[in-house]
Amino acid sequence: MARVARDPLSPLEARVMDIVWKRGAATAEDVGQALGGKVTNATVRTLLRRIEDKHFLTHRVDGRTFVYEPKIDEGTAARSAVRRVLDRFYGGSVEQLVLGLLDGRLLDKRQSSRLADKVARAEADATQSGQRRRRDEA
């Protein structure tokens, strides 16, 4: 499947996506109720259409009602958002992002230690996987 570039979600659009992700599918009325009735039905429909234009949602028609469903899962959306931050502020460098988190004291000692452990495990797994592949090819 081709990778689709997605425009970022506004804070309100992100709230709408959270509602749809949690429900699995939602109508404009469902979303409006979940937002506490603070947004008009017309605004909710506009938001849903804009989110669909950004390729986060798809819809099907049930009678005369549009039922919106996620086109991507939360993890994919999160990775896409992180990729935008990496590209915009860190020139695509994951290392620079992590250093920025450390320099800005956004990671405490325990978190950075856990992260280091996960990196070490991932490297060990990749090494073992590569060794198995070379054995299988021999």
C-alpha cells in the first residue's frame, strides 16, 4: 500500500479522531454527543469531512446516514506525527530528537535507562535475526 502524506490534525480534529477510534465507527450525531453538544451538527460534519480529506477517516452510507470509520489506526497516526516533528525540527534524525529530549530534561533518568535497555534489546534481536538469515541462505 502506498504511503499517503497526511496533513496534521487540529486539536479539535484530534479529539474527533479519538472518539472515532474509541467507538470503531461513529456518525456525526455520535461525535456531537461525545463532544458534549458544544459543537453544532454542521460543524461536526465539516470536521468529519476535513478529517476524511486528510485520509484519517473513511465513510459508508447506512440509509441516509454517513458512518465514519478510521482509515488508519492510532499507532500509524502517532508515527506519522512523530515523523513530521523529526523532519521539521531535527532534519529526520532520531538521534537528534532523543538528544533534544535529554537536553530539555523531558526524559528522566529512569525513562532514559529504560529506553537504553530497549535499544540494546532491539539491536540484539536485529543481530540474531541477521545471523539466522545468513545461516538460512548458506
